[in-house]
Amino acid sequence: MANEAFKQRLREAYSRAGGQEAVEQRAQIAQTTLSYWAGPAKQLPPPDRLARLAQACGVTVEWLLTGATPAPSATPKDVIDQRLLAVVLEEVERHLGGRRRGARRRVMIPADKAALVAKVYAYAAQRRTERRGDDIQTLIANLLLHE
């Protein structure tokens, strides 16, 4: 039976993981279902979904169920939003490959490109930047200007 302590830990886990929308994307569980488990549910989530939920939130199943240590195993910064990362990678490639006013295609060594992607991703994730390409393109251009 789902008790209030479980529901409170679940709401805390959602918050630490970046909100229900972020958990929904990582766990592939509908947001309405996530809201139900944190609210009016009288039963615990099924074991397979509980495991996916814990992983998506960066906590252990044990912590979700009992509150016992080990405490949450990840912080939001440790959890990668794969959709945002895909957008950032695509936009970096588009920026580097695009021709601008007679300029040639920009080539970067993999380590520099990885550092650029990491900076853009960190900034976009921290600011919860709109996932529109033009916002990320502006950010990429500004970072490359200050290299």
C-alpha cells in the first residue's frame, strides 16, 4: 500500500531529477501515471516500473520504498537529458558544417568538439533553454567567438 512517506520521497525524487517531465522522458512512463503515483494512488507502482522510475530519478528502489540509505545516488546534473543532448549535437554539427559568408566548413578535433558540446549542453540544461535550434545556434556562435 502506498503511504504518504513513499509519495513524499517520490515527489522529492521527481524534483531532484528535473521534474516529472524529465522523469517521464527517461522512464518512458506517462506523466499522468507519475502524478497518480505521487498523489491519489493507493498502491505502489508495479516492480518493473518502480525500478525504471528509480533509475530515471537517480535514486535506489530501496530509498524510494523505505527512505533508508543509500540516499539518492545521483543529482540532476548527473542525469543526462538525452533529447537535449541530441539537439545540442545536431546543432553543433550544423553550425560547424554550415557555410557562412564565404567561410569554409569549420573542422574541430574530437576533443575540442566534445568540450564545445559539453559546454553548450551544460548551459542549455542549467538555463532550461528552449530546445529550439536558433537559441542553441546563438549559444554555439558565442562560445566559438570566445575561444
